[in-house]
Amino acid sequence: MTAVEKRKLISKIVLGLSSLSAALGLFFLFWILYVLVSNGLEALNWNVFVFEGAPPGYEESGLKQALVGQLILVGTASLIGVPLGVLAGTYLSEYGQKSKLAETIRDISDIMMSAPSIVIGAFVYAIIVAPMGHFSGWAGVAALAIMMIPIILRTTDDMLHLVPSTLREAAFALGAPKYKVIVQVVYRGAKAGVLTGILLGIARIAGETAPLLFTSFNDNFMNTDLNEPMASLTVTMYNYATSPYEDWQRLGWAAAFILSMFILGINILGRLILLKKKGK
Amino acid sequence: MSTVLDKLFANGTRLTALLVLLIVAWIFTVLFQESMLSIQSFGFEFLTNEKWAPNLEKFGGYAAIMGSIMSTFLAMVLSVPVAIGVAIFLSEIAPQRLKSPVGISIELLAAIPSVIYGMWGLFYFVPIVRDIVGGVGISMLAAGIVLAIMILPFTAAVTRDAMNTTPDILKESAYALGGTKWDVIRDIVIPYAKAGIIGSLILALGRAVGETMAVTFVMGNVHKFSLDITQPSTSIPVTLANEFTEADGDLYFSSLFELALILMVMSFIVIAVSKFYFLRRTRRAS
């Protein structure tokens, strides 16, 4: 065998192995997707949306409390986390720029973005749940908001950075003060990107379970009071899936399916917004 | 009027940015304070003592700490070769019409909540492990594999992104010299993207260390570390998820907080190494 043939053979072998490992990885991932969709669709029916949790064995049991709780928790956390993240990102991109303080905040925020979410839960337990003496929706909101800020901060910083500085200069030349330049020119230019970042941030915290386990805890019944423990789809899913009752496990799959569709939907929406922006 | 607003806006945004630093410092302070009791009671022995006996008020974190290291190690060993294979496939082999659908579906899979990977592991994967290696199936092995699958989309996506930074002109030059695809990957793409690939993989490792839900279902929470990975075991996140709401007694809580602190420090170091050592060069460039 000549040297050239040998090299070609080695190349073929390696490429074959790469394709095989890609196939293996995709096989597992699609297996999980298939399990999720088939179990989810089978368990999904109208009851899931109109009834609250019930003891195992009851026909009329559903996930209403978890759906409502999830919306309240994620919605409230977003109301707190999004403005804070966007403002902090604005500072980094428009005021701090490459200063030492801004770089430090960027680094710390990046690290916080990957911090173990269960530790955030423990932290919130110590500062909110323990002093109050009981689990509460607010504690869950705090944990989710803390996780959300660094994500939004990062994308806002990056997206505002992409706005050409000539636009800012043009606005300054017209005599606009800096805050007006930021609000009316920079924000407008970066709208699509920042919006996508916010959507991805919401999608990210919507799938979190660990920080809610010992903050908002869980509740099998309808509750809209953030001062009380509150159900979420993720914690409900965890509790139902680890229970020995088959009908609870089925509800767990229904919750998994609804949540995944919600998160995938937001992700796809975010991508479409960016694509549309690029298309212009 | 507008100067007042200007100052208000500038200072307001600065305050929110500083809030990030404050929260991180606050997290470390609170975790440290809460674990004080355990640190005073057990000292450094906490790290080497395996005995975790809530009824006797004796706590040692050895099993959980080693379990975290072991499960992360298993996950990385299993996931990295596959991820590199997927990345090579996506960046160098796949035809154009496959590239973007496969790439996008991998990115979307990274968005699926980890609790779902855990559920799949418990209902579909644990029985297979049980049939093949015997025992209950709930084990370190099952946890390592489920964790590997969970971080696969992330590791594959970041490795591909790192490989894609190689300029086409470099690759084309190598092809023009008669290089095969593997020659180009080995001698051009991998050397060029090395720092990015290693940094991204360490970032994935940081995620695996702190991941809770994918492993909680399948690990078993048994405070006994064993090199026999077919045995049930525990890790720091698994211990926290299982015991935090049931803990009673100050010392019990304090020991759990010490585990949380150790986990936070571990992931902080891993992520900092990845960011500052390997990824520094590429930041802001994209």
C-alpha cells in the first residue's frame, strides 16, 4: 500500500467513526424526544388543563395548579429579572465599555450564568425561606430571577455592542443627551437581538427544577398567592415521576410534554425574530 | 431637566450592574455563614469522612464529593468523544442540506429541561442497565450515562462552534497541498481551534458538576462511594435535592450548606479556568 493510499484509508476510517458517533449521539437524543412525545401525547387530554391535582386513582385529576403556578413564577421572575438584566447590560455596553469594572462584572456574570442552580436554591432558602419560616412562591421567584439576570445581561451587552457607533454619534451631533441616545437610538437598533435574548432567558428559567425544590416547593392544589408554596410544572413532574402511581406518572409525562413544547416554541420564536431581522 | 435624567439613567444602570457583583458575594457569604457550624464541628474531616448519619448527627461529605467527581468524570469520558465526532461530522463531513437541520435540532435538544432527561433515564434507561449489569439499575453508571447524554447537545454545539472558527482559507490551502479530510482536521482545524475546544469542554464539565435533575432520578442517594460503578451512589446535587426539604436539626442543615458551598467553589473554579485561561483569546471577537 502506498503512502497516499494509507492516508486515504486512515481518513476514511476516522470519518466513518465520526459519522458513527454522530449517529449514536443523535440516536439517543431522538430516542428521548420520541419517548417524550409519545408518552406526552398519550397522557394529554382536556382533563389535564381543567382539573387540579388529586389523589392517585381519581379520574378527574390534572395539572391546572402547576400550569398556573408555572406561569405566575416564570412571569413574575421575568418582570424582575428582565429589567435588571437589560439595565445592567446597558451599563456594560454604553457606560462601562472596556473599563476594569465592566470587564469584572462581565466575568463574574458569566461565571454566575453557569453556577449550579441547586446552590442558588440553597442560597434563597437561607435568605428568604428560613427567615419567613415557610416555603413561598416569592422565594421561587427570587431564585429564578437571580438565574435570569446574567443571561439577559450577557445578550443585552452583546446586542447593544453590535449597534454601529456612527448611529450614536449622529444622535449626539443632534444634541441628544446620552440617555436619550440609548433609549431612542441604541435600544431601537438592537431591539430584535435583545428581544431574542429575553426570550431565550425565559425559556432557560422555565425549565429549571432544582432552584424551585426548596423555595417555591410544591402544592397539589390551586394557589395564586405568592406568599404560599406554589406548584410548578417542573417540581410536579419530579414528584409525580418518582411516585409509584401510574396515573401520576402519566400526568408527569403530560407536564413534561407541555413544558417542552412551551420551551421549544419560545426558542423557535426567538430564532425567527433574529432571522427576520437578518433578512431585512 | 435632561441632565438630571441623564445622571439618573447612568447611575441607575451602574447600580443594577453592581447588583450582579453583590449577589455573587452575597451567595458566597451566606453559604459560608450557614456552613460555619458544620465546619467548626467537623473541620477538614468533613472532606474525608464517608459516614453520613443524620440520626447520630455525624456528617461527612466524602461520598457526595467523590460521587460528584466520579459522575462528572464518567459523563465527560463518554460524552467528549461522541461530541467531537458530532462536531467533526457537522463542520467537515455533513452535506450542506444536512448541516443546518441537524445542527439546529441539536441546539434545540440542549434547551430541553434536564428533568426530562432524568425521567427518561428512570423509566427507560435504568431497566436496560438492570438487565445488562444486574442489581437495581439505579447506579453511578446510569447517572454517568444519562448525564453524558444530557450534556451532549451542549458539548457538541460548542465544539462545533470552536471548529467553525477555523478560516476556510487555511483549510483550502491544506487541501490544495493534497491533504485528506483527516489530515486537514488533525493538522489544521484541531490545532487552530484547540484553545476554544478545550475551554468549551471545561465549560461543559462545569455544567455537569452542578447538574441536579438529570442524575437525581437515577443515582440512588446512597452515601457510600465505591469504584464499582454499578452500585447506587450519591453526589452533592443529589444529596441536596433529596435531603434539603427533609433535614431537621441545625447541624444537618449546616452540613448540607457546606456541601452546597463546596459545589459552588468547585464549579466556580472550573468555570473560571475555562473562561480566563482558554476562552480569553476568543471573547468579544465573535
